[in-house]
Amino acid sequence: MAKLEYGCAIGSYLGKLIYESFKDQGVTYIFDRVAQCDEEGCPLAQVKRGELLVNPGLIYKQAS
């Protein structure tokens, strides 16, 4: 199993650290924004191509 590599912590959201970036299986993702969520979850329609929604509602964009 590949180990994730994290960049600098730049804040927190709902008790979880927000990292400036992370690398997963050779792909780098950069923090972009907090997702709009409610008690039912985070609608996936707000996640665009090349983005990941990470628990607890953070959207990271794939680096180009």
C-alpha cells in the first residue's frame, strides 16, 4: 500500500488538518476549497473533473 505524502498544514476544518497539498500514487493534489455540505452529506455535483472530495468536506485539485 502506497504511503501518502503531505505538504504543510495550512489550517483545520471540523477538527481535521487542511494540508496545502498531498501526493497519492505519484499524483499531487492541491487544496482548493471547502465543499458545501449539509446534514445529509456533500453533493458530488460540486466536484469537477480532476478534483477529489476528502473527508470531512475538503476539495483538492489535481496539480497540472
